Amino acid sequence: MNRRPRHYVRRLLCKLAASVSAAALSLSTQVVHAAEPLKIGYSDWPGWVAWQVAIDKGWLKEAGIDAKFEWFDYSASMDAFAAGKIDAVFMTNGDTLVTGAGGAKSAMILVTDYSNGNDMIIARPGVKKLADLKGKKVAVEVGLVEHLLLGAGLQKMAMKADDVSIINTKTNEVPQVLASGDVAAVGAWEPIAGQARKALPGAKPIYTSADVPGLIYDVLAVNPASAKAHRADWQKLVKLWDKVVAYIADPKTQPDAIKVMAARSGVTPAEYLPLLKGTKLLSLEEGRKVYVKATGYQSLYGSTELVNTFNVSNKVYDASQNVGSYIDASFENAK
């Protein structure tokens, strides 16, 4: 999943090329100073905000993990990773390819979740299905995950990409664009998707990531050198994920978990609960199944290959990436 606009991606690739040597120097310094905590960038997505539970409960220290979670806007977190300022970042499987194409390779060592409805195509009243969009304008950020979602939906409906007219629009601007009446539908993820629905009464999602499970995986991507040098620490972190998922899933502790997550995101627990429901958190056992090599969306390999094809086709980057080199199943598969 690539949650960034195409023009942003182009700028990022240019910055990445200039920052690779600096990143390597930064990492080498971190290796020398082994006592420094692991630095992990996270941002406002339920599968990543879930880690706030472990942070607030003191579970990292209990597990013997010396790690510092640093809060960013999503794009800024990837900038920091590309510049070597942090050891790892939570991002989508598609964005690991984008940062890697610019020189900042990473290894996906943990799959936290897949989007299960939080990414969506929202249509004006009267537009009830994707087929109704034929010949109409749809506002999405070209190269972004909603563009990918729309393409997958059109393909499923046996429609062509040019059956709709794409209006390249920044995601944070789609609520007002939908309300303006200039387009028939927009693409956005929560919470912006909710803002779009509020901006135009009667607007409803006509296609979501719940219709294509596995199209958008969210992962912990680690600098390969750090993964190797601090393998034991990263392994402890991966194992802790099961405790986080269990606490959020348990009806007895879920209210407390949602309270913690909502506070980190700056909303009320009541507002946060629907966002959590639109994200399928994956236990380590479920994650191991995703790491099996296969084609299609049920596999991290298959899904990422499809995103790679999409990225090259839409000129997000020029050279097709070796998807397998970005995936390290050994951490989740370790007993």
C-alpha cells in the first residue's frame, strides 16, 4: 500500500538517492554504540497505534526490549527511515518497494495487519456501485493505495482503467472535492474517508479494502543491517506482538486498549472503535500463513508482486523490484 501521492514519491526518490550514504554512516554509528535503543517510527494507523498499548503498559521493558518509538506523520516517518535517523518504520508493503527503489532497502519482518475496510471508494448519492462510475470522474491520488484499490475494483467488475476519468487529488482534499459536485466519487482512508462522508450527506462507500482482503498489508520494515546486528532484540519485539493483539481482541481488555489507542490518535474511544474494526490485526500464527510464498492477495509475496506491477505501470518508480529481497519470514516463523 502506498499512502503517498505520486509527486511526493518522486521527490522522495530524489532525496533517497542523496541520503543513502548518510544513512549507511548513521547505521554504522548505531552498530558501534550498541547500547542505544532501537529507534522505530510509527504513525496514525490502527495496526501501528496498537503498539501504544505495549508502550503504556511497560511491556517493552518487561520483555527486555530497549526500543524508542517515535511518533510521526506517515510520510515524515519514511523520510526519517530513508535518512537513517531511525532503524525501522511501520509502513505498507507497497511503500517498502518505493523507499527501496530510492536506495533505502528494508526487510519486512512482521505483518501487523491488513486493511479490512478502512480504505474506500466513496460515491455521491445515486451512485450505488462501481459500474455506475463508467464515464464519470473519480478523485484519487495517482499512485496512492486508493488508486490501487479502484483499479482492483474495476478489474473485478470487468471494467477498464479508462472507463473512469481519474482526477489526481491530494487525499486530504477529497472531502471538499466530493462535496463540490465536481466528481462522482473519491478514494480515501480513515479518518479522511469519514470526513468525506460528513462533507456530503448521503455519500457512501461503494467499494472498500474489505472487498479485497490482502490488497493492503501493513508491516514493520527494518533496515537489513540493523535486523542482522540486533536480531535478538528484533525477535523479542516480534514475539511481543501476540500479547498486543490478544489484549486488543479480549472483550475484557479491549475497552482499555481502545482508550489507549484513541488517546494516541487524539479522538474519543467511540470514534476510534470503527477504525479498529476496519483493520484486521494478525496474530503471529496468522502472519506465518501470510508469509507463505504464493500468488494472489492471501500471500505477502503475491500481494507485493501485484503492487510492484502497479507501481511500475504507473511510473511510481522505473525498475521492477525484487520483491523476495524485501521479505524476511524468519522472525515470524521463529519459535
